[in-house]
Amino acid sequence: MDTFPDLGSLSDQELKDLIQQLTDEEVEVSYRRRILHGKIDILRAELVNRLRKKHETGEDVISGADVERLTDILSGRAGDPDARDE
């Protein structure tokens, strides 16, 4: 991780350049984030369509693993894969 420079030692132009560099980087990160969110939305829509089709054909839509995952979320263990072993 880059350390933040000693601001007092930078010239006005160096500060402007650093501001521009970080602004450009933020624009790139924001663009990438929007692309990722779009992909996630498309994948979720596909999953919903598949689940809807399963429901319409009478297949099980919710599995035991789904119930287990929901239990973990509700009990606050969602982010801890080892919490189940306690």
C-alpha cells in the first residue's frame, strides 16, 4: 500500500498533479464498480428466472443448503465460515 506523501514538502504543482491522479483513479474505480453491479444485476435476474421456472414446473425452489445459509445469516454467522463448528 502506498503511503500518503508529506503534503508540506509538495509544491503546488505536485499537489495539483496528485489531485488529478487520484481523481482519475477514482473515475476508473467508479466505472469498474458500475460494470460489476450491472453484471451482478444480470446474473441475479437470470437466477430469478430459473427459480421461477422451477417453481412453475413443481421443482423444489429452496434447498436444505438455502435454509442453512438463511439460518447463518439470521444468527449473525454469515461472514464466518467456521462459526458452524462452534
